[in-house]
Amino acid sequence: MSITFPHKGRVLALATAVLCIAPLAACSGGNSGANASGKPSGDIRVVANWTGAEGQAFQAVVDGFEAKYPGTKVKVDTVPFDQTQTQLAQQFVSGNAPDAAVALPSTVRQFSQQGLLMNLDDEWKSWLSDGEYNDSLKSVVMGTDGHADAVYFKGNVNGLIWSTKATDTKLGLTKDPTTWNEFTAALDKANAASKPFSVGAKDVWVPTQWVDPIILNVAGVEKYQQLQQGKIGWDDPKIVQSMTVLTGLIDKYWPSDALDTSFSNEVCGWVSGQHAFGQNGAFVNAVVPSCDKSLKPGTDYTFFPMPSYDGQKPAQAVSGDLFIGSKQTKNPATTKAFLDYLGSVDGQSIWAKKGGYIAPNMKVPANVYPSANDQKAAALWPKDASTPAGYDLDDWIGGEIQVKYRQALDDLIRTKDVSAFTKTMVAVDTRSKG
């Protein structure tokens, strides 16, 4: 079965309402495109979301680009993730778009439909011919205009069950669960002391990270992709079964304060041993040190993929961050060169060496990753068209459906009422009805 990503690159909520915020720079980068030697030159402006250690890692990638092209200068405007897509929509429409920007698949489709994005078919043709990406990854960046309108810069694998070695020893877990029965048996052991999972559902994106691996492993990748693409509705029996399984986990294994707990406290909850497990993406590896700097990844804490349900073929939940280029740019040569660098082995290896990152370019070598956990997560990244996988449903849908989907999940956590959730989502997501 082919892997078709019809995308969670971020760990914060996406807002769609127009916000009152200070505008970014009112113009794109410099008007120089290439110097006398034909190499990119001049300034460009780029919008990104990353702060802290992630912001430093992205700046290192920018520094690498500027070192490769000494005549260039990249100005990074850092915007909170929950404001980015709204700001970009305003700026692209008003003619004040940045030269390049981080984006979600839903944004790529929206902007391409409006004819606002650079055509990156040539870059993708080269990458595909060199075996750096495959057609399944290309499908994530396709716009409604039939062109590849983005580059895939930062990958992530989701549906990972995290725990410390101390907890595993206490529970007598000597090997990773590989079946659903082994998985729930481990949860039942932990349930004797306290609710097994630490869950930070106060951050509204966290519950969506549970839906993807559950549907993939209960209903299967084909049903998941059909739901994602709007070919079936939320009342499909397999989707209802998946949400019923998820609700059972919530009822039996989630703490009662999940909706009052933040993501950062979720991670510290299982790191400290207050709870036995956490469930989230590979980016957790970069968050653990904020809870306990003494823990060594792969030695003191690690993860295993959520097992498949009742004999279903395992499928990997994935997500990641895309970058788009604006047709409005006054410096197309440098903008394209920057996007090409973000998709390259050289550009992605810079962040991969720092950890907490999975390179979507399949030719980035495994030995660049700094820890056992980073290498283990990178090995789960789908590298061929036969690997069953599904791209983040929440980020793929976007827009008003995404907002109401998150609200419906919040209600499901409170009420445990699958029928009410299904009824809400059928009314909200009418794509399968045309």
C-alpha cells in the first residue's frame, strides 16, 4: 500500500481568526537576484516559528546558506505559530508577503489556488531523480494548481509511547510491546498506581496527536487517507470504531486533569515518574532536558511506536514543516536558492546534528543524528512508497474545520460521548458530501 501524505510540525495551536498584531516588515527582500557570477545575492525576508533551541537550530541553517552564498543576507521574522497563517494570509493578499515562509499543507493549497506561490517543479524533479525524496513526499507539497509549491524542510514521526527506564524497570517491562494486548497489559500494570498517561490536553493540538495513530492502527491507512481527503465522513464505521477505541483509552488511562495540563507539564509528568507514559512525536526528545537535564536519551528514556490494533498492519503517523516562496518576491533567484537549500542534504544535516529533528531528505545519513533516540526516530521515517503512513490530519485539514475539530475533541474528552462527537464532525466536515 503506498504512503500518501494528502502532514505535526509544530507544538502549538493554529488559529484562523484575524488577530490584531503588529505588522511585520512591509516589504520583501532586496531587489538583487544574482551577482555577476550568476550566484544568488542580496537580501530576503523569511517568516518562521521557532524559538529557543529550535530557533537557534534554524538560525544555524540560515547561517549555512549565507556561508554558501556570501553575497546573501536572510532576515528571519519569528512569529508565534498560532498567528503565522493568519498573518501570511493578510500579507500575501495585501502585497506585503515575505520572500519565503513556513507553512502548513492547508496554507499551500489555499495560496496556490490564489496563484500566489512560486512553482518549484524543477527542484522536485531534481530531488526525485536523485532519490532524495519520493512521490509520496511530493504529494504533501502539491498545490491545487497542479504544481509542487513548497519544500519539505522538517519531518516528524508521531504516535510514540515515551517512558523512562526507571519506570520500565518498576513495571517489569523488559521489551517493547508490539501488539495491542501487550500494550494494554503494560497500561494495566501502570494503572495500579496512577493513571498511566500524562496528557497535556490544555494545549489544543495535543488530543489531535492521539487521533492520527489510533485511526491509522485501528481503521488502517486506506481509511485514514480517505477521511483526510474528504472521500468518507466521520460516520464511516471504521472511523467510529477508531474513535471508540480512543475514548476507551481516555476513560481508562488518562488522568482527570488532562484538559488542565499543558504539553510541557505532560512531558515532565512522565519524566518525573508521576505518570508512567507519554504519547507524542519525536520532538519530545528535545523537550525532556527542560524537565531533567541529567537524563540521557536512549539510556534513561526512550519510546516505542504505538502498536497496531487487532492484527491491523502497522502504519506510521508523520508530520512536518513546509516552506513556500512568494511570487511577489523582488529577489526570486535568492529565494529559490534558499528554498532549495532548505530541502537539501546539506541544509537539513545542520539541524539533524543538533537533535530533535528528522530530515525528510532521505539521503541525510543516519550517523549525523546525535543521540540514540534521534536515530531511532529517524529510522521510522517512511523512506519508500510501500511504507504505510499518514500525514497529520489536523494540519492537513486546516481552516474552520480544524478549529471545530479541536473543539469537538475537547468535548469528547469531557463527555466520552462518541455519538455526539461523530454527529458534530459530520455536520462540520461536509467534504465527503461535495
